[in-house]
Amino acid sequence: MNISQFIVSTALALIVAFHSQTNAAEAEWKAGLATVKITPEKPLPMSGYASRVKPYEKVEQDIYAKALALEDNRGQRAVLVTTDLLGLPRAVAEPICERIREKAKLDRSQILLSSSHTHSAPTIRLEERADPGMAPEDARNIVTYTRGLQDKIVEVAAQALARLEPSKLSWGSGIAHFAMNRREFTPRGVILGFNPRGLADRSVPVLRIDSPEGKLRAALFEYACHNTTLTQTNFHLCGDYAGFAQAHLQAQHPGVQAMFMIGCGGDANPHPRGTCRRNAADWVGRLRRTRHRRGRASIGGGSECQTRRAR
Ligand SMILES: [Zn+2]
């Protein structure tokens, strides 16, 4: 499936970054981690394509909220929560931040909520409003889910802040080639298509969190591209490329928390786009063959990446 294209690209970038990491140094940071599943208990209408108003048909992959709390050597703390969601509207996000702020004695500026912008996630809202074609029961279920989601995000942030322990931070950057500028210039004007000459940021920045002994604990990575590998024909809940990349990394490194943040990718779509049907192994094989032909970095091999200790 197309999603795997990114999984492999990102995983390779991460693994290469890990292999080329600079020497260990004394821990100057504390980090705390926590994860909570946010897959709805009942199927809900999905967000991201207005034409879809019926609930999803299948959970292709569970979705999560993941928290990373950090404290520097001066005792300054901050918490980041990433989510496999299209976005968190202000009306939903601000009450969450207020509760975290009170619970953890943080300023608002020390709290960052983030979404992967997957278009294969549930709709979120607090007002019971049925879009045209949406069943009233589904509108009610969306509100119930959203309230529960708020509780879960507050709790996962609090858990991460309660688990701060000495850690080492380092960062690096890889590359994944599938982001494509989607502003296509035509005689009839600009349309949502694809523009190979247009700008796209294809870097994959990575923040790595290790124990003081050098054991990998978490990896936060970013890519500047809508999570729209799957189109409006998709009725399977999942995190799109970012969700599969996180799952792949966690499978490769059991016990590690993989987290994704969307970059400045408003003009970029994955290319190509498609369905969940393509065999993942097929893409793995294609990518490996391509990389070997080009003499680029491979697993455990040379590096396109540079890493730095975080300060
Ligand atoms: Zn989008």
C-alpha cells in the first residue's frame, strides 16, 4: 500500500540517524512519556472530506494520543501531546490546556497540543450538530467521544509529567521523497492536483530521547505533508502514513514511543495516493531496490543524516 512508502522512508531515516548518533554525554534533561489509545468505542463519521457523513466501517489501525514531558537543567518544564487526529479545534483544545495548566502548575506557553492531520480520523466537536446527511445519533456520539477525548489528553499529559526521569536528547534529520506540491496551475486557474515543480519540504527532522545509559526511549519525528494518502473513498479509521510510520517504528523498537508532528505542509499531499489494499511488502521491496540502485543510505549503512546533541 502507498502508506508503506512513507513508513519505510521514515523508518530508514530514523534508523540511519540513530546509527550516526554522536557520543553519549551526561544527561542534562529529564523526559517523561505516556500513551493512551483514543480509538472511539463506537464508529463515528470521519473528518477531512466533507462528502463523508456516515461512520467509518472498520478500524484499520488504532489511533493514539502520546505525551512527551521535558524538564531542562534549570527545572523548566513543558509538555507536548501528539494525536492521530485531523486537528483539535480551539473550543476543544483550550479547555484541555486549562485543565493541564491547573493540574501540573504550568503556563499555557509550556503546553503544546498537536495533531498529525490524518484525514482518516473521527470528527471532533462539542456542539451536537448533524451535518447534512448525518444521523442525529452520530452527532450525539461525536460529542460524547470528544468529551472523553479531552479527559484522555489531560490524563496522558499529567502522566508524562509525573514520569520525568534523566534522559539524553539528540536530534537529526532524514529525508522522505513522497511529499508533492498540490497546487497545480492550469489554464482554468489553480486546482488541487499535483505540481512536481512546486515547493515541498521533504526533510524528516527527528528528536531522539535516550536513557542516560543510551537506551532508546522515544523518537519524535515530523513531515510537512497532509496525511491524505487515503482519499474520500476511505472508510477505514487509521493514522494514514504518520500512523503507520509510528506503528512500524514501535514494532522495530519494542517499548519505544514513536510520535509524529505535522510540519509546514499545507500545500503538500502524498504522491502517489491510493488505498489500503497494496501489499506492504511490495513497497518495502521497491524502496530497497531503489535505494540500492541510487547508492543511498540503507539500514545500518552510510548516512544522509546528521545528528546533534540537544542543548
Ligand atoms: Zn488536510
